[in-house]
Amino acid sequence: MLIPSTISITISFLMILLAMAFYTLMERKFLGYFHLRKGPNKVSLMGIPQPFADAMKLFFKEQVFPFTANKTPFIMAPMLGLMLALLMWVIFPHQNNSFWMQFGVLYFMCVSSMNVYSTFIAGWGSNSKYALLGALRGIAQTISYEISMALILISMLTLKLNMDFTLMTNSNKSWVILMLLIVSIMWFISILAETNRTPFDFAEGESELVSGFNVEYSSGMFALIFMAEYTSILAMSVITSALFFSSTLMKHSLILILFTTMISILFIWVRATLPRMRYDFLMALTWKTFLPLILAMLMILMPLKNI
């Protein structure tokens, strides 16, 4: 059983990376049309092989290391980020999983909270003041939303009564988004911060940090950071679909893929629409708004659990 499971997981990871590559193409196409211009359209047929051209360009370029960088953490940080992003896909809800994980939500919280280490190690290992400032901003951002994000998950679990994403997608209960609309909005804002996406991309700041924690990275190492971010976005989209739109329809994988695509498009839409927030506004939003609101919501939901 070990060999078939290993083959299944390997094929799944390859398919995830392929999906991530074409998601970057979709984002560039959408952003182009949002800005009233064309996206990538020069490479072959309508620019469809563009992700492969970008990958070849990045991975075949010379890798440059800063002279004063701490080489081992500098090299390991992008690999760690991509590995954690791929590990989140282990809990992908499917009728024929390679292995069953009963506590999928707990596993998700553990892996997602580890992402901050790749950002911190990349910033510290670069031995650059701008990279370190970006890493510190990323850590402060993570601390601010992780508590409210965990409480949002707990509020949803009071209705789901299980922690397995596959069982959630097979449930015959109503959509959680219909019952907890405000919590759903808070969750979407939190996963924008979790994936370092606009308007919460504080770890990356072109105007004030030159580029952020990844300023010293180029070629293949930069590509790994890039891949980790977009793989995390797709993973968050799948998890959001399982949490908020789970029903008997989710037994069909195409329905899950449809909802995942819709949520991943929302990430692009937000990027095209909103400017970057001010740093202290996110702190105020999470500590002064989300945290009291979700605690109040839990006070309402906990007694209902026993009815």
C-alpha cells in the first residue's frame, strides 16, 4: 500500500504545480483585461505556454548569492516555503484519498502557521536591512490575524461537528456561508493576509522596502518563493470551498473545482481593485474588530451547539 500511496501523492503534487502554473497565467490575463490591456499573448497560441517559458527563463538563469548572506538558511527558506505549501494539499477533500486524515483542520492550522518561518528565514538569511524589515513585518502580520483566524475556524466547527475536510464535503447540511456570512467575510480577509496578497502584502513592499523579504532572491530561488505563494492561494481556495460551500453536491469533484476557481478569481479581483493598506490599519482591523466580533459570535454559537 505504501508504494501506490507514494505514487498517488507524487502525481497529485505534480498536478498541483501544473495548476499553479496556469493560475499565474489566468491572473496575468485577468489583470490585463481589468486594466484594459492584453495579458500574455505572444508565446505560441494565445500565450498559453507562457508559464513554461517563464519557468525555463527563471530556472536556467544564473543563481546569484549575496556576498554576506548566510548561505544555508538563504537556500533553505524558499524550499521550506514550497514544501509547506504542498503539504497543505495533503488534506485535499476527495472520495479516493491516498490516506485519511481525521483531524484535517488541526493539520491545516499547524502547517499554515509554519509558513511564517520561511518568510523570517529568507529575510534573516539574506543579511539585508530591507529583507529583514520585510520579514519582521510579515511576522507581526501573522501574529495579528492567526488568533482571530483560529477562532473563526472554531466557530465553523461548532456547526460542522467534525474536523475532516472529506467528511465535510459529504455532509448534507446547508452552506455555512448562508448562516455565518459575517464570519465568512472575516475568513476571506484573513486568508488574504495569510497568503500575503493585496491589500495585505506587507512582507513585500516595492515603494518602502524595495521588494521586501525576497529582495536578494533571483532566478530559481525567486521562482520557488513565487510558486509557494500561488500554491498556497489555490490550497486556501480549496479549503474555503470545503468549509463554506460543503454539501452533497461536493461529492462531485467538478463542483469542488468550480467553487475553488471562483474563490481563486476573487484573489485576483481584489488585487486588481484595492491598493495596499497601511500597516497599522491591519493591526487595528484584526485586534480591535475581528477578535471582539468573533468572540461575541462564539458566545452565541456555543449554546446553540447543544440544542
